Amino acid sequence: MVVNFFAVICLGIACQILFFIYGINHKAKSDRFFLILTLLAIAISLAYEMNIFSLSFGNNYPLFAKISLSLYISLNTLLIGSFTLNNIITFEDKTKYILVVKFIVAMLLSLCCILIFQNVFTEKSFTYDIQPISWIKNMDPHMHRIMVWNVGPLFKIMVFFWSVLVTIYGLLAVIRIAIRGFYNSVKDFFILGIFFIQCLFFFLFIKKSEVILLQATIFSYFSPILYYLLTYMMRPLFIKKSMRSKLYEESNDIFIIFNADDLLTDFNNSARIFFGFTKKDIYNLSLQNFIKDYVPLGNVPSDSFSVDQINVKNDRDDNIICQLDFHRIKYFDKFTTCSFFVIHDISEIFQNFAEIQQSSMTDRITGLLAQHVLAKKIREINIFRRFPYSAASCSIHVKTERKDLNENFALVKVAECIKSRIRGSDFASYENGNIVLLFPAEYNVAQNVMERIISAIEEDEYLKTDVSFQYGLTTRESPDEDIQQTINRAHAIMFKNKIESSIHGVTIDY
């Protein structure tokens, strides 16, 4: 029986050593806290075995038993201190009080260890007693005995120091969890919970020393294993879960999930805002009705697909340009597990593109169509042989030195007059200091439009007295004539009118 009992303990210590070797050869190689924690756990197990072994063959080794018991209690105290110091590292360089906390912890650890070891000779903290181990007493009442203690005068002081140490650890752990958040502190939360369970055992079984010893041994044994699992194996899972949840809920993309029966199962916050979904819609909105009401796909898709541009209705019945991905998850390539939409609102991109395109198509000063747009229009008229077609070339000249009227301002005002009088089918652009107008009409119709423009200029208070406006108007002679030639003739007529025009007062010539 003795051999079996010690074999179990030795097997446990061997497992701890193997786990220690595994940890340092894998993920925890540079983790100083893991190394300290594991070495303390091994030392505690050894001290526990030494204490039991010293009394297993009679009462011949009481001093060795006392020393091993004090060593055991001290090592458990150091285990508590190592947890505390590990939490202190979190606040390093963040507060000036860290050194004070370190000093207090170091002093408490020292005082506890001093009180425990001097007790070997003075027995002022607790006295020693030899008793059978209760859980194996019936099997062998004589050979399996352990030294336990009875509370002495200084024991309350030691418990006080130990309680302060525990309190410091608890406060640091709680502050750490509060600062980092629960998802980032799952490890700390679990260890804190288990740690306080151990403290509860201590105060419940303070008069049953053998129970405390066994419970403390189990705690020390599993502490490094728990730390390793939560730090290097489970923490990535918690991080992944929290990050995925964060990305899902706070993503600008719309996520809508349907179950195997094509019923709405879940949706993120963006979907709630866009479609106005509520919890009442879950398991009440079918995939078919969703497609019918919001997404113009026609039938329910049987496979995954993507659409680069599609109009999706929101809760206000607005057609929003979106990019859509539909995924159907299957197992054995046959049975549907779930399906989901990923919808990305690209209406703003289209709007920005339209604005950029519009900006590139218009002249920066006048707001009329740019020169490259005119060139494109000329090619179009020539290719499709548009006929009849008229062209006008316009020029302005500021005759005053007024500070509120310069050449650019006059161009803007004349451009506004032109845009307000031309028809929807007419074309107005700015080219090399001249305004070019194209009319899909005969000369007389184009002349009427030009007269309306002249009327608008004459009615403008800035232009009617101080600006000279000249233009040349001509018509394409045949469908085969290059419209550029027509424009060139209009330029020539305009320059001729400009030379011949009077420089006195307002002149509008054609």
C-alpha cells in the first residue's frame, strides 16, 4: 500500500516534469511566469511527498517532517506571490505606485516564510501533531500518517499577512480584467475564480489541516496546466470568437443568415439599420420572401454566386446600388446547412464616381463641357452623319476696369446665360478661350436659340454695359462634311465680327 501511494505521487511529479519540458520546448519557452509556476508546482509536490514519507515508517523523523511541512506551506505562499507579481507586471510603467506594491508583496512573502520556518523550532504559530490520514485510515491505520498542525499564538498574524497578499492579488486581477475587458482576460477570470475557490477551502477547512494540504497540492499541481491551456491553447479561441463577433456585428457590410429551412436566423447591426429588421423577423421571414421584397433575384438561388452591381430595396423602399454575395453552405455537397447574404452598399462609390466623372467632363471655370468632351461629340456626329447640324463660336471681351468684373467672372456669367437658354438637345463647351455651341437643327432654329442667349446677356446687370459679346453661326452643308470644318467656319465668322465690331458701349455681333 505504501509503495502504491508513493508511486502515485511520483507519477504525478514525473508528469509535471514532462509537462514542464513540453512547455519550454513549444509555446511557453520564453514565458518566465510559466517556468516559475511549473517549478513551484514540482517543488510543492516534492515537499508534500517528503512530508508524508518522513512519517510513513514510524516516528523517527519529526524534525525532517516539520521542515518539509514548513517548506510546503512556504512554497504555496510563494505560489500566491508569483500570481500577484505576474499581475503587477501588467501595470509596469503605468503608475508610480507599482514599486510600492512590489515592496509590500515582497515584505509579506518574506514575513510569512520567516514565521513558517521559525515555527519549526518555536512552534509559536502552530503546533505539530501526528495523525493517520483519514481517507486511507481504514486500509492501513498505522503506516500512513501525516503531521498536521494546531493553531498557535502567531498563526492569526500569519493568516492576516496571507489574507492581505490574497487581497492584493484579487484587486490587481479585477483591475486587469476591468481594463482589458472580459474577452481579453478570460484566463485571468478563470484563474481568479479557481484561486478564490482555494481560499474558500482554506477558511472552511482551517481546522482540518490534512484537507488543506491535499487541496493546496491539487491546486498547485493543476495551476501551470491551467495557465498553459488558457494562455496558449484556449486564449486564441476566445480571441478568435470575440474578433469574429466584433467584425460581424460592427461590419459595414450587411450579413443575413438563413437556416437549413430557409428561415431568417440571424443578422448583424448593419442589416438591422438597412432593412429595419427586428427580433420578430427571426424564424418568420423566409428566404423566398426576402428575395421577393428586397433583392430582385427572381428565384431562390440553389448555389453560391456573386453580383457586382444590383439594386437592393431598403426599409424605405429606396433602391440602393449594392454588391451582393450569396453563399449556400452544404455538407456532402448535397444537404444545405445554412445560407447567407453579404451585401455591401456601393451607392456612395457610384455617387463619387459620377461626381468625379462630371468634374472631369466640365470646364473648371465656366462649368460648360470640357474640350475633350467636344472632341468626342465631334467624332459621334461624324460617325453617325448627323444632319442638319449647326455650330456657333462665341467670344467675350470685358471693356471696363471694374474690380468686381474680370474676364473669368464674365465667362461664368455668360456661361450661365447660355445654359439657361439652350435646349436639352443642344451642346455647349469651352475650347481655347471660346465657347462652342452645337445645335442638332437648321440655321434658323439655331439662330432663335442664339437670340434667346443674347436676350439673357442683355438682361444681366453685370454684362449689359461692360461686356462685348461676339459670335459666329453656320450650318453643316451636308452629312459628309466634317463637323470640325463647320466649327472652324463659325470661328472665322466670329473673328471677323470681332474685328469689325464697335468698341463703343455694349456690342453683340453676329
